Amino acid sequence: MIAAILRDPAPHAGKVYPLYGPVEMNHHEIAAEISKALGRTVTYQPVDLDLFKKRLDTDAKFSDTFAQHLLSVAVDYQEGIFAGTNSFIEELTGTPPMTVQAFIRKHAARFA
């Protein structure tokens, strides 16, 4: 999407494109798609935000900045910020967005 805009930025000046996909999914549905792609069961188990923050803060692989970002995303998700669908990605790039299954299959080695 960014590359498509940078190829011809003038028509996009001052515009905001909320990036949703063509299908809205909850975390349980995403886990089911990941399961299908990997051929093994992946489940989503929600935790409250305080526990999530504690886990992020105590895991050395997350910088403070990244942990803050992940927590903010979790809050935004709960508040419905990411709810919706649209076709901006395909309209602007000429290519439909990648499905969850396609993304996981493409990067399967990362999930081994």
C-alpha cells in the first residue's frame, strides 16, 4: 500500500486510509485460520490487560516501546478501533490483501 502511494503520491495528499481487510475476524477466528495453515491446533485465550501488561513488562524480548505499542493495540482492539472492512488495499495496489492463512503459510518457518 505504501509503495503504491509513493509511486504516485499527489492523488493521496491529505487523505487517510484506514487499513482493514475484506473480512473482519475476531481472535478466535484468526486462531482457527492459523490452525488450518499450520496443520495443528492454535487457540486464542484472552487475558485481561493488567496481566498482559505484566507479561510484556517481564519479557526481555519486548522493548518498553514495543510493549507499550502492543498494549495500546490491545486497548484499541477492545474499543473497536479496528472493526470494519474495506477494499482500499486492493483498489490502490491492484492486489487483494493477503489472507491470514496465506500469510502464515508464507512465513511457516517462523511458526515452527
